[in-house]
Amino acid sequence: MLDSIVPREDWERMLIEKEIFGKEALNVIACEGCERVERPETYRQWQVRILRAGFLQQTFGKNTVERAVEKVKSSYHKDFVIDED
């Protein structure tokens, strides 16, 4: 994602890569390696976890969705989209 929208020399990108991605990479490479137990979870796994915690899915009004789509189209990179499921 960052390669599509942010130049490599951008200081904010470098900060994100250092402080967020860098720590995760260091953890995988230097600390756990193949023994790493933390794995990304699928959407379905998160959905089950959230429902068990008592949260309920809410729908957005049509106007809210239309405004969000327009905002993304006008302000974000062309590869960012909003999809209704």
C-alpha cells in the first residue's frame, strides 16, 4: 500500500516503517524466527471474536455510504475503494 501512495523518501513513511513495521519485522527475524506464534487472523476469525465479545454489526445509512465513496474517490489514491458486502 505504501509503495502505491507514498514516496520512499517521505519522512512519515519512514516513521511508520520504523516504528510499526520495523518492530514486527525485528520480532519475527531476531526473536522468534520459525517459532513465531502470532499469526494474522482472517476476517472470519475476527468476526467470531467480536461477536463473542458482545458487539453487534451495524448497517450504514445509504447517505453515509455515498458520502464515504465520494470522499475516497476525491481524496484517496485510485486503488482505494469502498465495497458494500
